[in-house]
Amino acid sequence: MTGNEQRTDPAKVVITTVAAISFLVWTWTSYARWSDFQYRSFDLAYYVQAIWQLIHGRFDVSVENVPLLGNHVEPIVFLFAPLLAIFRHPMVFVAVQNAALASMGPVGYEIARRLGFDNKRACMLGVAILLAPAAGYIALHEFHPEALTAPFLLLMFQARVTKSLWRHWLWFVAVLACKENMAPLLAVYCIIFSISERNRAFAELRRWYLWPMSFAVIWFVICTRVITPALNSGNIDYLGLYDRLGTSAGNILLNALVRPQLIGQALLESLTHGNLVWGLLFPFLCLPLLRPRWILIAVPVLLQHLLSWRSSEWMIYFHYGAPLLPLFWIASVEAIAAFDRWKLPVFLPRIVPWFIVVACVVAQFWLGLLSGIVSRNAAWFEGGPERTRKNAFIAQIQPTSSVVAPLPYLSHLAMREKLYSLHYILKGLKTLSRSSYEPPPPTDFVLIDYRDTATFDPKAGFYHPTMKTVDGRIIPSSDRLLHDFLKRTTWTAESQDELTLLRNTEGATMAFTSEESVTEEAPVFAVGATQLFAIETGNKAISPPQLLQIRLRWRFQRERDVFPWMLLRLLRDRKSTLFVKGLCAPEVAQGNHLENWTVTTTELPPGDYVLEALFLDNSKQAWSQTIDRGQPSNLLAPPVSLGHLKVEE
């Protein structure tokens, strides 16, 4: 075949096109999620702030309270510093990650060609790794350096089959730099291949496997004994993920010998309730089981996730499958290549790559990847007004200001020196730890989105009522913890729908300081030290996009013990619409307070509505719903009538 024919090889054109389309779909969908404030973790914000601080000569990373390499040992992220310095946008991390993941298609094609497949079958195998649901979920689950292990491992395998020692070393080190848990995986890889290729000269085995294995072991010891203890300082306790297996690493190893049922029970739960393993096996027709050496190489990472009590680690929907995907794929490719040696029907190795592609497409429907991509993009096109409203709120926060924000907003605000996550304040505990979280000093701004399920959904594990830990300590409710953080200074509040932006006024006069006596009035309702004396709407008829104005007059007689949440219910033709205000005046400790809230009405059909205000203890409400006790709604008072509202055309 001539050079010109190689350049126009249809198989290469197909795999390159599929890779380009995959990159565009993944990256656009990721951007749609990000711009719609659908990122549900602090990970992207952590890396953006860490590199932003590094660019400016600072090393503190306030969003996680651990410096770079303190959360995980991932020196590969230093390579993002020049990119962030040039482009200055959080999505540059995601774009680079997805470009690397898309490269798996062409790299897989080259590996398959080296293993003896013709162009068409090699193309199908390259397409398969891109269509595998794990690849899509890794790309769409925000940003994690661990995601880079998938393309880097493939590049390392390519270097091995092409017998390029220096590239094998290069990508070996690159994989190590992605996360500390890659060291055991690579050590097992070296052990298995030094055994399976034991007939090679010992000098070659040293260069290809024994020296790399020694390097991986030394790096793992440095990570676990030097870097992590020096930089983490107990802020994140990852060993706590395995506390059902033992109280320490040594105790877990001992229990594995004397109480193996603990390991068995954990594996049974994760395999029956999770789909990580099945989401990797079934798209590849379970062929990896025919090449068990690759399963053995995957064991360190598989056990890390399957033995954890954190159920997200058992699922295909996150980034945890990144180092496993190339292992399961190469095992499938080797299994097909071995069909000839097993004297199977000659047509079988020709059609199996096509069946794998079909299985990957079917698995996309089974695991919801394709429908998720479609629905997310549809939501983006419909969500323009919502994005505009939320962006207008965060635009009020100056780049030099310190801020507390919910999880979906963190990466939008990450390029600043002081950024804190609201979920820590609400939880009251450090990450994966029973140690108390010490809130930061009062920030310049506090942003709250009361409909943010990543923060306020009790299933997320952050928002809770008063609770007792296993060691007997009492943790105040999330509402109380937020109030205790806010009451140290004074604030002005801007509230619209579910969003509240608090500005630190540093001791300035509070919103309502009238000497007018309110004690002679009959309160609308009173619970403990909390009294609502008036609630009224500013208009009885509105024309969208006019805002509905609601004013509340409170009195807090002493230290607050109740923190009402407010919902606005609009009734029309036996149908109801709920608007969430959230906590009422959480920033106020004592005294009289006038609170203003505005509600957007653009989605309301024209007509006459009956308005009611509902006040409830939401932490108890959410908790009872989570644990399915079927308890009452925890209303603090009967619904408060606000009269009628006419929405005009």
C-alpha cells in the first residue's frame, strides 16, 4: 500500500470522524451541564482554584482546605497551568480531558492493527471503546485527572505492542501522575507481564517491567507516607470509606484473613446494587473474562471501589471506571485475536467486533447515556431565562471578593483567592470524616440556591436535622449551622425565587430598625422566639415579566430556636404551583427584621390565583421523607392566606 493510500484509508477516516464527533458531543454536553449549573461536586472548582492560585504564586486552596496534591496526588494537573493562564475559563480542563478521551479511538485502532486485525475490524474495535457507556460517563462527569488514565494506559499498551521502550516509560509515568492509586495497578501489570514474558532476556524484563515496577512501588510509598500526610493533615479521611471492614489499614488486612465474610458482604452488596463491573463487561460481550490477566491487573482499582461504602463508586455513571475501561477493552481485543488459536469458526473473529459495537450502542440505551445527552441538550435550549437569572446573581460578586456558594456554582466562581463550599457549613463535618468542620471567617458574599438538590437534597448527605454521631456528639441542624455562621456579622439580602445573595455589611444597620412597636400586634404565627407579624404582597395584579413582591415582618425575641422555610403556593383550577423561598432571614439573630422576596411570574399562565404561604421546618421534613417514615409535613403553622393574584396576559 502506498503512502497516499494510507492517508486516504477509509477506516482511519471513519475512526477519526467518530473521535471528533465524540469530542464535540461530550464537550458540548459538558458545557451545557456546566452553564446550566448542573455540576454537582466541588472537583472542577478545586482544580481550577488550585491552578489559579498557583499561577498567582499562592498555594492555598480554600474550597477544599487542602493544597494541591493534598486531596489526591495528581501532579499531572500542573500541566494545565499554562492553559488556564491563556484561556482563563474552567471548561478548558474539561475540553482537554475530553480530547484525550476521544483519542482512545485512533489509538485503539492502531493497537488492533498491530494485533493482526484488518482495517475494518480494527476500526470497529476503535469505535467500540468510544461508544462504550463508560467512556461517555467519564467524559461527562465534570473533570477528574483520573479520567486521563484511560487514554494514557492505551498509549502505554500501544508502546508495548510497538516495542517502543521510551514511550512505554513516558506513558507509564504519565499514568502514575494521574492519581496515587495507579501505582498498585501498574505494579500488578509489571508483575503479570514479567511472568507471562519470562522467556525474554532478563535485561529486557528489567527495562520493561522490573524497573518500572520498582518506580511505581517507591512512588506509592512516597505518596502515602510523605506527600499525603504532609499536605492533607486529616482534612479528608479516605480510609473512612472502608470503616465497615476495619478501624485501620492494618485492621482491615487482618480482618481480610480472620473475618473474610466482611469482604464478601461488601463485594456482594456492591456487585448486586452497582453496575460498574456489569457496565464494563456487557458492552464487550463479557470477552474480558477470557483474558483473566487483565482482570487481575484491574483488581487493585476494582477492590478500591467495590469495597467502599460510598455507593457512587460502584456505579458506571461517574469517573471511577476510567482506568478500568482500557483494561477491559484490551482484554476483549486479545480474546478475539486468540480465536484463531482456539480453532473457533473462522467467521467468528470477523463478526464479533461488529457485535461489540452493537452491544455498546444497546448499553448506551440500557444505562441511560444517550437519553441523558439528549435531555441535557434539550434542557439547555429551553433554559436560557434560568441561566440569565442565575448569571445575573453571580455577576454581582466581584472577582476579588470572598464567597460561600453551593456546589453547582463553585466552578463558576473558582478563579479567586477565597472560595468556600456551602455544603461544608451545612454538614458541619469534614469530608469523609467525623471531625467537626471549622467554618471560615465571614465572607464578603454568601450565595444560596434553595432548590439546589446537590446541596439541599438530604440524600446527598449534607443537609440534615440535629443528629447524633456514632461517637455520641450532637451535630446541630444544617439550618442552625448556617445561622451560626451568618450571625457573626450583619448582611443585606437580595432574594428572588430560590436564590438569595447575602452581602456582608460589616456592622451596618440592619434591614429593619424602626422603633415602631410590634408587640401589641397579634402575630400571624409564632413558634418559640420566632414571630411573623405581617406578610403581604405588593401587587394584586401583575403582567409578566413583572415580579411579584412579597414582604415579611419578623421579630426574633431571643436566641433563635426555629428556622422557618417558606413556600408560596398558587392555586388555580384545582392545580397548584409551588415557589421555594427557602430559609427566612437566616442571617438575623435577634430583633425586628423586614424581609423582601420577589417571585418571577413568566411561567405562570394568565388567570386568577389564590395565594398561600407555607412555613415549615424543612430539615425535619426532608429527613422524614428520606428515611420513608411517612411523617406529617412539619408545618409550623396552618397555611397563611395572601388573598388573590391576577396574572394578566
